[in-house]
Amino acid sequence: MKIAFILAGFFLLLLLLEALFPLRHRTWALVRRLLVNLCVSALAFAAAAWIVRPIGLSLAAWMSAKSFGLLHIVPLPAVVQFGLAFLLMDLTFYYWHLANHMLPVLWRFHNVHHIDPDLDVSTALRFHVGEVLFSAGFRILQVGLIGLPPLTYMIYEGVFQASTLFQHSNIRLPLQVERLLNRVLVTPLGIKLTRSGYDNRLFMYHRDIPSM
């Protein structure tokens, strides 16, 4: 619950920064879009909170107890294991997101996110419940193969959700800050320039990985 409150506060902060430093002008009224996006995402929120997150945490706890998964093949220092788990979660999610763009059955649900008439922090919440339910199956495969600890899973989820909010925000950053962040992270300007592509991940190392 603490993570949820932190993310809610971060959402409101980004909403304020969008009003002060907009990257581009809105085509729809803000309140109208917020209501639409919150209504669209209501069931997705419920599915994520009651299905996807419990599945991920339970599986992570079981995998850690059984020492099963890629992270348990070779004994690793805790810091190395944490960093490797974080990167593997991000990398595997990139290919899941790619699949949502390339497979018609998944795209029919994921397209709900992309047809938002504007792009701002509320777009990060706009997902079809069907996509979230499909992601539950992917999460079982992802966490099961990697075998990360529950705490690492929770930290990754929190950072990932915060990053998604930031990426979709309509904030105009100073050019120097934009260039610096864009070396390692996906930025608001970066995701707007590649809106039709597959930019939904934390780090920029995926630019060196060929897509399908």
C-alpha cells in the first residue's frame, strides 16, 4: 500500500509539472481525458492489484524458497543478484511489449493504450483489462524463469510503474537534462518521438537489440 501512495503522489507531481512546463499543447480538455482514462483503467487496476501482483509475489517467494530459476544456477552476491534480476525483468518485459505490438490478438487490447488522443501521465494508466490478464500469464513465465526474490520483484514493480508515469508525462525538460537522461532512460520527449514504436522499458540498452 505504501508503494501505491508513493506512486499516487508521483502521479500528482507529474500532473502539476505538466501544467507548468508542457511539452506540447493538449487537444482534449484535461478533466475530460482524466475521467475517460481513469474509467478505462479501472478494471485494469483491479486485475493488476488482485491477480497479477499476487501471482508475481507468490511465485517469487516460492522460487526463492526452492532456489529455482536463472539467478540460482550460480551463487551470486546479493548486490549482483539484485542488479541482474532487475535487468532481466526489464529485458524480458521489453519483448513482451514487442509481442503486444506484433501479435494481432494482443494488439487488439494494447491498442487501447495507443489511441489516446493526447499523451500525458494519464496515458500511463490507460490499459485494457484484457491486456493485464494476458500479462498475468507472461508474469508467471517471467518470474518463474528468472527466480527473483519477492523484495526485488516489489522494488522492480515500483520503479517500473514510476518510470512508466514519467515516460508518458507531457513535461518539457531542459535540453541538456533531456540529452543526459536519454543516455540511460526513456524520456517524455523520447517516447513521443517513437510513439508508434516499442519504447516501454526503463533503460536505453534496448536500442542495441534487434527487434523481431
